[in-house]
Amino acid sequence: MKEREVIIIGGGAAGLAAAVACKQKGIEDILIIERGDYLGGILQQCIHDGFGLEKFHTSLSGPEYAQRYIDQVKEKEIPFLLNSMVVNLTPQKEVVVANSNGLQHYRAKVIILAMGCRERTRGAIGIPGARPSGIYTAGVAQELINLKNYMIGNKIVILGSGDIGLIMARRLTLEGAEVITVAEKLPYSSGLSRNINQCLYDFDIPLLLSHTVVDIEGNGRLSGVTIAQLGKRGGIIPGSKRKITCDTLLLSVGLIPENELSREAGIVLDNITGGPQVDERGQTSVPGTFACGNVLQVHDIVDNVSLEAEYIVEGVARYLEGKLIKEQEIKVELGEGLRYVVPQKLISRKDTIFSFRVNQPGEKKILVFEDGKKVIKKKSLRRVNPAEMVRVKLSSSELEGIKRLKVRLV
Amino acid sequence: MKTTNNHYDVVIIGGGVVGCAIARELSKYKTSIAVLEKEDDVGWGISCRNSGVVHAGFNYKSGTLRAQLCVEGNKSFAKLCHELDVPYKKIGKVIVAQKKEEIRELKKLKTQGEKNKVGGLQIIDSAELKRLEPNVKGIAALYSPETAIISPYLLTIALAENALTNGVSFFLNTEAKSIAKLRNSDFRINTNKGEFTSSYVINSAGLYSDKVAHMVEKDKYRIYPCRGEYYVLDKNASWIINHLIYPVPKAGTGGLGVHFTPTIDKNILIGPSNEYIKQKDNLSTTSQIMKMLSAEAQKFLPLISSRDIIRSYSGIRAKQAPPSEGGYWDFVIEESNSVNNFINLIGIESPGLASAQPIAKRVVEIINKKEKLSLNSNFNPFRKGILRFEEQDEETKKALIKQDPDYGEIICRCEQVTKKEILEAINNPLGAKSLISIKYRSRAMMGRCQGGYCLTRIIEILRNEFGLTLQEINLKGDNSYLFSGYRSDEVNKL
């Protein structure tokens, strides 16, 4: 059994930022375990720009953004394993890694979960119809096109307006494919508005809100899909069905934090985020096991992933010093208008960044933090959208002495 | 590809579980055998799209072939799976009554089962049901300890591979188009891949067995396709049940009702529905049925959540009973009255899987009576499957990686399938290279991410280690291509 101070599972955006931040905090004994054959994770297939505006104040491509961290990892000589899959994780923070050298056992003082997320599939959302080839999730299509140089089809319908789907609409158009339409089940887009403008409208790709795919045809390769308009209650509006001839259906219908290892380690998960329930420093229900990035909650901007990773490392450092002490635990209660909040609980009253997603789009909203009837903080939000995460910091002075904490959107 | 002088003693049309079982059974004798399969792999028709249940045999009317062969098959199934290295679990089944009047039906089933010589049947009360299945709602149940589960595709593949080892020739992508009886009384089978001649033809074409029979004897049979749709649940939900959970069958329907089947890989299947359809190849799922399945599931297992669903699929029953009549007709396993040496297998629906081996034995008996076949002393009943890394203990895993580092590379994260297993799956003796063939053999792409992580890696293995061209990467045979070309023309020119 090899001992490590910190083991980071996942060498993508979150894992790399966490590793660099650990080193900066003076933590020496770190190991990053990555299942793929390169560091950087999904960023490496995101060859479009727009990354790093917040973190580096410049627009970078995904690989460039990743490289900034990879360079630091190499410069700081932080050890990492590639092509190595963690096959087991225990509440005692023991890790079993499989790679071509064998099975290796590690024990760490701190585990940082940074496994990212996976894409929701056709099966999970139950699109009826035939099962031909030509149905791809947007991220897989992105990997195949950008990293493997394969073209996945010529006439494409996209279901779901998640950001990867929007990015792929542009990408496929630039590669000469015809993106016929993007259908979104909800009455609003689930992607960032800048992506709707730059990836769809700039290329005259129609976005059909309140539309979904109700049938798929094709015996070998996909030969068409039927889309239909949905009414207010989600039912199909009679007479709205329309068949579209195409050879590819691309799905961008949501991301699911990949917490199979967390589950194995007995970590308590949040039903809504799909990630672990954490305290204000990203510590899960298993002491010394932390989570950051898309494994904790699905982010819309990678800069926030890096910031979140750096932020939880504060807690990691304190934990290693024996100073991450549970003062008084309170649950963060969720009021109207909000889908979720991270962290789900507070164990101290130190400065805390809260992340939220709202239930539906709105304008001129106020986020209210309350201790019982007493308002602790109010934050005005000019425009809110479920696609865009809201992050708000409360200082220790604002949190001091509170007995309860409830957040709602009014 | 041989195009002429393809003569065999026996040509089997259809490489489903029954066709492959017959091929293996016949290979115990000195005889030349060819299996013609129209798809890119064996078992893609009915055989890989069912609940994977080795039924005990109490559901079938006493005295029928279905009852007799199912019971016989059930009793020898463990041995068959042992020989073929196919996972088999005798987990037992409970048929759950939710209303008082259904208890009478349970008693009838028990009596029928006992008459069919099914062992161990017991009526249990709600307390005992609660003990066996704490999460299932019901007032009483019939418990059948002899019911087992297997992987229907692994069994079909294993039967085929073992038959191949014992000298049977398999012709994939080979569809019989017409059959002529020649002057020397041989058959000439015209296919898309040329002609075959044979002394015997065995029609095990499943859904198309009426069409194949029609090639020699007009309008004798008719097969009505009857579709069943299923949901597949995530392994995380496997704790919910311990046994196969069935409702009390409703008289007159041609199915066993929506049931819950734990699979050998620890998923749970919900289904199937029961719906006559027009086209035999329409494997679509439909929103109406999917809604119905969810509602039925809730009745028995309120704990199941839609979040647990990772996939849906459908299979099609080859029914002789017309839609106007419903219910079941018995299996037809017989030599044609008018065409010598032409053996028909018609209407092999459930329990066709459990009965596959006894059906094969019957077919061999028919031939043996006429030919006095001599035993093939070289017959080897054993076949080795692909070793599943995930299921090994720690020490074995370590030893395996040491012996072959490809065992250390996990390609499919959800099912923990290693590169070694993928390589073996691609290297399969039948030569099937479709992604579905790799999936059935290795379980890669079968998990909750449905290939999101491993698809690209498997494609790279096919390209780099097996030299497949981009055009040769197919989901399930010809015309199910994955790629329209290279992204950049520049690369295309290279």
C-alpha cells in the first residue's frame, strides 16, 4: 500500500487546478490519476475559444486553457498517472488503480474527486423509435471530429440546446455538414446565450423551442426523425408532428456527474445536482474526501471549475493541518425559485461561495439569504437563467452567529 | 467466398439460438453442416431480444411440446452452460398475485406445473413473499425455484462457436432467397452469396420461417410478428429485487405480462409488452408502450425510478396464433409432409430459449431415423468464453495483468471491460466485427453511459489493431455506418 497526502481522481480541468492549488498551498505529496492517455480531459476536444475570460482575462481554446495548467503541473513536478483507472475507492480513502503495470493500492489523507461528468443518452431520456446508427451524444461527436478527424454525418438534427450541442452545431456547419435544426424541449434554451448567438444565429440555424424528437427512423443508418411541438404541460400539440430527413441525430440533453466511485465509497449524493453533498469547502460526507468541478455540480464555464477547485483546496489544506473543524453544522435550506444550492451544509461560518441554479428564466430577481426571519444578505440579479450558474459569496461577518440559513429567489 | 460447389449434408437456415443449437447437436455426428445467417452475426433476431429466462415450464398447457421441451431444457440447462462457459444463475421466480381472484390462477398454474413435472413449486403467503422480496407489492405468490437466467446472446454465440470448433461452417450476411429441389433429390439454396446444395434443409428462420417454408411448400404457415418492448435499468437498481418477478398471466394474451427480470449482468429488465405489429423487422420502441411499462412497473415495485432507466429496446415474437385469436399455438418441429428432408421449426416463441437444446435433439432424431448418423468421436462439447476481468478476485486480476498488460487497461468504465476482453471479442471465431457484436461479447457499451466513454476507444482498436477502414466501422452490419468520411479532405487524400 503506497501512502500519499493527496490523491486527485481525474486529470481534467478540476483535477489539474486542484493539483496546482495544492502545490501552491505547500502540499508536496500529490498524485493525479487520469484514465485517459493525456491530461486536460474534455478540454482537449474543445477546440473552440472562449475559455479563460474570467480566469486569465483572455480568450483561449480548450487545449490552450488546459495547457496553462499542464505546464504548471509539469513545472511543479506534480506526479500523475495516465491510462490508469481507479476501480475502487473506500471511505478509508484507499484507492485501487488498474493500469498495464498491474493493480496498485494507495491510501491518502485526502481524496479530491474530480471525475467530471458523462452525457445523458438516448436511453436515459427514452426517445422512441428505431435504433439505427447515426445517433451520437454531442461530446462523443466532438471527440470523434476534433480528436480523431472522423466526420459523423452530413445532414444533422440536434436535440437539446446544451452548450456542447450548440458548439457542435457550429463545428459541424464549418465542416460542411448541414445542421437542419436544433430542437429544445423546454420553452427556453439550456445553453448560454452567447452560444445561441455565436453558434446558431450567426449560421442561420433555427432553434425550435418547446420541440422534441418523437420518432427515429432508419434500419441501418438513421434516415429521419420526427419532431413535434410541445404544449405548456409537455404534451405533444396535435398536428405539430413533422418528419425531417437527415442522417444524424445529435443529443445535447444534459450532463450527469460521474459519481460511481463516490457511491462505492458511501458518499452521500444530492438527488438534484447528482454530485456529493458537501460543506462550504467541498468536503463530502466522508471526512477528508472533497469534490470539485463537474463531479460536484455541472458547470457552464470552465473558469468556474478552476475557481471551485482552487477554492476547495483551502479546505484541503486546513484539513491536513487538522484545522477543518466542525463548529456547528447547519443545512442550507432551499426556498422558492431555486433548483439547487452548493454547498448543501455549512460546518463553520467562514467566507463561503454559494452556487445556485434557478428553476426558470426571469428578470429583476433578488436572491435572499435568511436566518429565520432575519435577512442576512440580498443580491439583485438583473437576469436569471437555468443555463447560467449563479455564484454568490457570503463573508464570515455576514454568516457569523446564524442559526439557520435559507436561500430563495424572489 | 465460395460461390459454387457448396455442398453440405445439412444446411440450416437461420443462426438464432435454435439454429445454432441444432448445428452443435448435429456436429456430434459425422456430417457436414452449414448455417446460413442473413445478419452480420448470429442471434440478432429473436434470440438476443428477449428476457433471457430459462423457464421452468409451468406456464404451458400439459402435453404440448412447449411444456415438454421447456421442462426437459430447464433440467439440462446448467450442464449446457457449464460446457459452453456461459454464465447461468438459478435465481428462481415469483408470480405475484395482487388480487384475491388471482390466487386461484396461481393454484391452477401450480397444478399445471406439477403435471408438467416442474419441481419445487410452492404457493407462498404475503409474509413469505415479503421475506423473499421486501420491495414487491402482493398478497401471495407462486414460487418457482427452478427458473434461471442466462445471457441469451452469449448462449447463442457460445453454441455457434462450439459448433464451429466441431466443424460446422457459418456463413454470415448470407440470406436464402429461394430453394429448389433438384433431380437427385438434393436442395439448391440460392442466396445473395451464391448457391448452396444440401441433402437436408432445416428451416430455423424464426420470424421468417413462414417465408422459408413457402420457398418449397406454398402458404403452409404464417408467422405474425408480436413485439415486446423493454426497459433496461442501471445496475445501481439491482438491489431492488432478488428473483424474477412476474404478474399473474392474463388468459388469452400471448405474453407473460410485464415482468421484472434481473439479468446475468445485474441490470433489471422491465417488460415486455405484447403487441402484434405489421413488419417483422420493426424493432422500434414507442412512447405509448414505454408509458405503459412505467405504469405497470409502479404497481409492483414503487421503488423503481425513471432515473434508473439506461436504455429501452424491443424484441419480436414469432407467433403462429393470429391477432384475432391471440394466445399460443404449439411449436412445430417436423419434416415437411410433401417435401422430403425439409425440416420446419415454426412458431418457436417463448419458451424457445429454454427449449433450444431439446428442440435440437428432436431435429437430430428426425434425421437420425432416416440416415443412421455415425458419432463424431472428435466432438468436443467444451468451449471457453471470454474471461471477465471484473469478476475475478484480486490475486487473479494481478496475475492476469502480469501475464498480459492489456488486462490492466480498462476501456469500458461502466462495465469495467478491459482491452484484452475487447480484443478477444473482436477476434471472435465467427468473424463478426460490428460494434453490436463486440458489445454482446464483451459488455462494453452496455452500461449507464452507453458507450460515451469507450466507443471512441473501441473504434481506435478496430482501426489500429484490426485495420478496419472507416467504411467498415458499422453498428450492426452493412449500411449501419458510423462515419460519413474523414473530417478533412486533406486526410482523405492521404
